[in-house]
Amino acid sequence: MLEIRPSSTLTVPSFASRTVNLDVDLGALAIRYVFSTTITDSDPGNGKLRLSATQQDAALTVRADTLDVNGADVTGILDAFDDSTSATKGVLRIYKVSDPTKWLVFDVTALASPAGYRNITVENIAASDTSPFADGDMVLLSFQPAGDKGEDAVLDTETAEYVPRPVTAPFYVRNVGDWMRQTKYLRDFAPSSTEPSDWSETLQTAVNETIDAGGELNIPAGLYDLGTEVIADVSANSGVPSVSRKRLNIKGQGQGNTAFRTTVDGMNALRLLGDSVTSGGHGYCEFSDFSFVGGSPTSRTSFGLAVEDMAYARYRNLSFHNLFVGLTLTGALSSTFDNLIFNESTKGVSSDEGPVDPNANIWIGCQWRACTTYAFDAFTTMSGTTFLMPRIENCGTHGNAATGGFNFRSTGATGEVAANIFGGYIEGNGGGFDIQIAESAGLRAVLNVYGGDFRRIRSDRYVTTNIKTGGDIDLNLYGVGFTNAGTYAADAARPFLTLSAGTRLRDSGCRWGGATGGPTTGQSMPYAGFVQGTLGASVTGILPNGWTVAQSGTGIFVVTHSLGHSDYAVSATCNATSDRSVVRVAKAANTFSVVLAAGATKVDDDFSFQMSVLKPRS
């Protein structure tokens, strides 16, 4: 329980962008220090605390530096220790962070202010031992202020008796200590004040304890070398978060400020383990504001973050640099990836199936740059996966058609690929494609692209085609721009689209930027119509202005449009009973024909059609 007395005000100064290690300890603010066994009256050094006696419980002065262990200025906090007008200013407690059974408790009676540190006059009132601390121990100094001295008694004029002056009752905030202790700090788990050359053991211990307690692990700014993979196993924490269900959050101080560097080839820096989605959701965790970097920028043989069977998690403000694979996903689903940056690696993301499909993930404002094989390599189903405003630049290797940007592949064993891309900016990639989608099991896969721009801008680096398909694919393009710019020279061998025989293209309102060998300059236009084919020679329908329809034989209808070219996509659907269908659609420069049949027999019936024109009328 934290007691805040109205008569004792503790002013906390502004610390700008610095991190101050303040905690709530038995109802008091606390500051982290490294303990020093030196007893001389001098500045103990940045982030250090010392006592005035070798026998620690006999000390009459605590010497506390005005900077805490992270270098933040805590002068204003220390100077408030003598604000009370009472003889005893408050109670000061020091305890070892890694072993709270070692502690000292003092009454505070005065404060002196030499340069760079503060001398706090104290009188010991309790101790776990005569000298519980060793040199270099990480300790927490906490202070609970006393109330101001009460005023003298006053005369009650009605009773002619002296009575105490009324005192305002204290205000209580319950359980603040328990709440604040959910945040843990990585450096509190370091074995000494000297930073280890390999942080693997320290980070693993901190992760394990944070998982056990639930809450957030705070990683200060710095570069942390890891020689052993750190595993965060949250598989036991299933179900929607509640008071009784603990969650793990790991938070750094920003991309590039907090970084994990793998020093062993073929190793992940961090592996996150969940369970199967059927047991209750194993996620609701958050990982944010740090970077993963490889130990060898040229060979790129190490890995960053691996996620296995993790659902309902959030990954925010992470970056990946100089790695073989930045982010490896196996059975990760229903999660959010927000502002992730993949830079100068062999692969940015590698995604595959686990016990569950990696479906329903959303990627928001993520960037891929200079990933030499693929930006995103997904050998899996991706139903409902959505990319919002992705940026893909300089990915793939020029001259190597097997490399490129997004590479979606599906065996079709457990479901269709159904990826959605909104507002992407895709520029200056090399290799064979910006986006490739292929399936190999005969189960039709779907790619929807809404808006955005594909740009080839350099004559010395470009993709062979912007979008490439393989197998049975539905490719739906809505208002997408395809642009040639800069020094890029168009070539008939490098079309905007390279489509497999099994691809069904639906194009609405796209812009084709003058490539040789592809759709020529202009904006695609959608058309639709209905034909009433049961009227024999009097066949009619609802058609675009100026179009006509005629019957050339039983079940054979010819629509005349006079566009003057065949650069369009057209599909038709029979509107009759299920035993009749469209068996053939053939297009020409000014017409297309539709053939209807019931089994092997041609029949007259009604049908509707949809057309997307890829260039203006000739």
C-alpha cells in the first residue's frame, strides 16, 4: 500500500528522453544504484552508492550519486528527502535487487549537498545482517517521506481545553506496488556492474522470470551480443488475458537504440514459442522497439527472430539487418506486424505452416529493402493475410530470375492463398518479379491488389515482370499503377504481367505506363452486360452503348464491341440452371463469342459477362 501524505510533496523533475529507474517499493519511490564498499566522503561515482562505515548497519551517512545506474539525473528526488519539517524526515531502505532478503533500513534526519552526490544523515533501525552487501551489487534505494511536524495544540473556546489541531487524513492508493513490479529491467539481472560480453544467460533468466510473473521486460538502449539462442516459451499461458492469466511483453528503447546481435552462424537471436490455437490462444504478447543484427554483415549467416505457433501477438517497431533471414514464422497467425523494417538481408521474412496455418495476419507500414533473394518468402497458405502500405525496394538480385520481392507459393494442401495488398509502393527491384504467386496442387489461389504503384526506374536494375503467376490463380487488380520511369528502357521481353495459362485476370481501373510488350498507355475500363439468348433470331440484351449481340448458331453468341483490339479480359456466366454452363469464350479485335452447353450439347440460354479493357479504343 502506498501512502501519499498531502503535507509531504515529492517533486519529480523532467528527465527529457532519459530512462529513470523508478519503482514502487513498500510504498516508496526507489532508485537503482551499484553498491560500493568504499567509505570515504567523496563522490561515489556515476550510478553508485556507498556508506560511511565498513560495518554497514553502523553507518551514519549514506552517500548517493546524483545519477542513477542508467545515467539519469535524480538530483530533484534526492533533494526532496529532507522536505519534511519533522525531526525524522522519513524512512530509507536499501536492498539487493537479485536477493531482496539482504537489506538495511534507516531513519533519515538530515541531508547535505556536496557537488555530484548527496550525504544523507541516517540512523539504522533494522538490518538483515551487519553488512549484507558486496562491492558491485545492484541495489535499490527507496525512501518513504514522513509527514510534516504537526502544529501546537489550540484552545477550544467552548470547552476551555487544549485539543490537537485537526489533521487531514492521508490518501491511499492500493496495490500500486504490485502493479509497478510487473515491469522488470534487464540490467537488474546482470551478475555484476560490469557488462557481460555475452548477454544470452542474463537475457534468458530475465525472460523466464518475466514470463513467470507476467508483465513487461524493459531492455535499455545498447548492443547485446548473444552467443546462445534465447527462448521465450509462453505455451503455458493460454486464454484471453485477465488478472489470473499472465502475458509477456518485451520492450526496447527504439529501433537501432536497443539491438540484439547474433554471434554464431545459423542461430536465431530470439525464439518465441506458443502452442496450438485449439488450446486457447497462447498469445496476446507484444514485442516492440528493438533491432536484430547479424554478426557478419558480408556473409549474413545468422538469423533474427523466430516465431512458432504463436497467435494473437503484436510485433511493433522492430528492424532486422544483415541476416540470412530476419523473421522466421512457423504457424504464426492472427497477429499484427506494425512498422517492421527488413534491411540488407538474404531474406526479410520466411513463412511456413506449423500445426496451424499462418492465416489472418496483418502487416502495417512495413518496409523491405535490399533483401537479395526475397523480401517475403511464403511457402504456405495465407488466407486473409493483409499488407497495408508495404514498401518494397531494391530487393532481388539483378539478372537472377529466381529472386525478387514477394514470393507466395502454395501446395494447396490445407487451403488457398488469399493475400491482399493495399497501397503498396514497389520500386527498383531486381530479379524475376516484384510479386510472384504460384500453386502446384490444382487448388486455385487468390491475390488481390488494391491501388499502389509498381515502378521500374533504373536501366541497370529491374525486374523481368512486375507480377508473375503459376498454376491456377485468380489475380484481381483494382486501380493499380504500373510505371516506367527514370533511366529504365522498356522492352517487349519485360511485360508488366506474366500470367500462367490457369490465371484468371480481373482488372479494374489500372494504369499501364507505356511499356513495350505490355498493355499500352491508358487506363483500363470495366464493362458488363446481360444477353437474353432464348429468343432465337431476336436475341437481345442489356449492353454498353453501341454494342450489339447476334446468334451464329445454337448456343453460340457473338458480341460486337468495335474496340479495335484484343487487349482485354472477358469472362461469362450462364444464368440458367446448374446443368448448363459457359464452355468457351473467344475474343477478337472487335468481337468476342460465348458458347453455352448442357453437357456436350450446345443450348440457347441467358448469360452475363464482365470485361476489363487494358488500353483505349484504337
